[in-house]
Amino acid sequence: MHSIAIIGAGMMGNVHARAYKGMKKPVALWIVEYIEERARIFSERFGATITTLEEALDNRDIDIVDICTPTFTHRDLATKSFEAGKHVFCEKPVALNLADARVMKQTAEKFDKKFMVGHVVRFFHEYRRVKEISDKGDIGKIVMARLFRGGSFPAHGIDNWFSDIERSGGVFVDLSIHDFDFLKTLLGPVEEVEARSIAISADSSRRDFDHGMAILRFKSGAIAHVEGSWAEPPKMPVSFGTAYEFVGTGGMITNSYEREVTLRLQTSSNQGPNYSQENPTFSDPYAEELEAFVRSVDENTDVPVSGEDALDSLRIALAANLSARICRPVKISEVV
Ligand SMILES: NC(=O)c1ccc[n+]([C@@H]2O[C@H](COP(=O)([O-])OP(=O)(O)OC[C@H]3O[C@@H](n4cnc5c(N)ncnc54)[C@H](O)[C@@H]3O)[C@@H](O)[C@H]2O)c1
């Protein structure tokens, strides 16, 4: 049985613990959290043992560390965990800059430990279907894409860390990185990014508000328009949503998703038009993601989202930030 120490009992720590608890093979959970009240509630909710980072790293029973803390803490927590001989799952974005991401990846390699980063969109049913349809060639070669992800500002963050671009990376690094990562799996490497964001490109004093648009040019010749938003009003009945359109040489796939709404997938392809509502069984993408990680540990196989994958996705997001700052297109090769 695996013993897993989750670091951080905030939003994602709770999501991960719920996923672990639903797994077929039972796991023992531990929680490392500064805020005593949060640690206590988490412990009661999930039957997790409260511990400190030092104790968790010294504890030989604990073989996996799952990092669910704000992004600016990822590098130190991950490297300490590898040095203590633990496998590490780390929430996305892997880090705030490429140097930190490289240190994390290299430390995992040095200590021969599994290292996976939480690019969970790859595990969402509606995105998996796009990959399957694309791989089968049902809509020909995808040449254009438009993706939206967003809602209201993530005000739940401890000490409002999302509002500080030095600690969260901003809307491209924290949010749109999901879409950058998925697009890379579908369309291959990105060559150039042109982007603007309210927080970076416009003269705005509001820290808890941003909206970004990025145009990605892929080496394949495809282009994608990615929009990420932290600009919708708070406390709306539906506070988060995603949407996409993928246009191929032989058809199109569209989907718009808001919480609690059945997945609707529309495709027009070489095989003719198709409308489907494809969400009959509930699947938790976070559970699938974490199960895939645990399986890689058990079977000593490659993780589905490696440190290198996460570093590449971060590079696209950093190119978007740079482009938004200097207001011109940025080659991926400029971000080192
Ligand atoms: N994959 C996704 O869908 C998704 C969604 C939201 C956030 N995230 C990512 O997950 C990470 C965590 O985000 P969140 O929204 O859960 O943050 P949060 O602010 O809700 O929670 C973070 C928790 O970590 C604790 N913490 C911070 N430093 C710590 C330390 N050194 N030791 C112990 N506890 C510590 C804080 O006290 C807090 O309880 C971020 O990297 C974020 O970008 C991913």
C-alpha cells in the first residue's frame, strides 16, 4: 500500500485527497499544512495523519509526496522530496521559470524517482475525445483551434497569492497553460506566440482581474487562439467554463462546457455530421491522472506527463507573458 503525503490542504489538496480515497487500491494519506485548522479538517475528512514536512521526508513509510501548494513553493518542496527518496506528483504549473523547472527535473533524474506534473486537461473526457478523433484522422489535419478557459478570479488562494504575478505567473502561466499543454499533445511543437493580457499589457492597477489572449503558431503550420480569463464577476451561478473549436481539413469539433452541464460534442467530419451527448458515466479526471501516476510508480513505467513535458508547456506560457510585456510576437527559442 502506498503512503502519500499531500502538501497543502487548500483547494487542490482536497481534490487530490478525494481522488486518492476513491481509488480501488487503498492508500494511506498524510497531510502537511501550515494552517492547523485546515490540517485538522482535512485529517477528519479524509482520515489523513497530520505531519510536518521534515517528519514526512524522514518517514520511510511515505513513498510519494503530492505537492498541492502555491506555485512559488514547488521547486523547493519537490527537490527536498526527491533528495529524501520520494516519488513526486506536483500540481501544474511545474514552476514559475525554466531554471526552477530544470532543477526539479534534474533532481528527479539524479535520485531516480518518478516525477509527474498535473496537466489534468489531458485526462478530461472532452479533450481526450478530441485527441482520439484527431488521431483517427476523422476530421483530417487540424489546422486551426480556438480555446477558452476561465471565469472569475481565483480568490480562494491563501494570502491571495494568485493576484501576485511574481508568485502565480498570471493568467497564462496559471490557467491558459492547461490549453497550451493540451494543444502541444495535439499539434506538436509551438514556434511563435503573440499575446496580450490586461494585467501585463494594459495600464491596470487591479491585481485580482486579468484576461489574456494568445495566438500560437505551430511548426506544423497550424494556428491556435487561446483565451484565458480571470475577469468574470465573482459569485456567478456558474463561475468557470471551457470551450473549444478544432477545425481540420475534413471537419470540425466543438464543445462548450459549464459545470453541471452535460458534455455536448458536435463533429462534422468526412463521415458526416454527428451530435452526441457523451457524459453518461461520471469520470473524475483528477482520479484518472493520479491513478496513472501511481501505476507508473507500481510498474516502473514512464509517467504520462513528464517534467520535460511540463517544462515545454511552461515555456509557451512564459513566451505569452513576454509577448504581452513587449507587445510583439515572441519566438519560443527566445525563452531559455
Ligand atoms: N490542476 C488544476 O486544475 C488546478 C486548479 C487550481 C490550482 N492548481 C494549482 O495547484 C496548486 C495549489 O493551488 P490551490 O488553489 O490549491 O492553492 P490554495 O491557496 O487553495 O492552497 C494552498 C495550501 O497550501 C498551504 N501551504 C503553502 N505552502 C505550504 C508549505 N510550504 N507547507 C505546507 N502547506 C503549505 C497553504 O496554507 C494552503 O492551505 C497551484 O500550483 C495551482 O496553480 C491546479
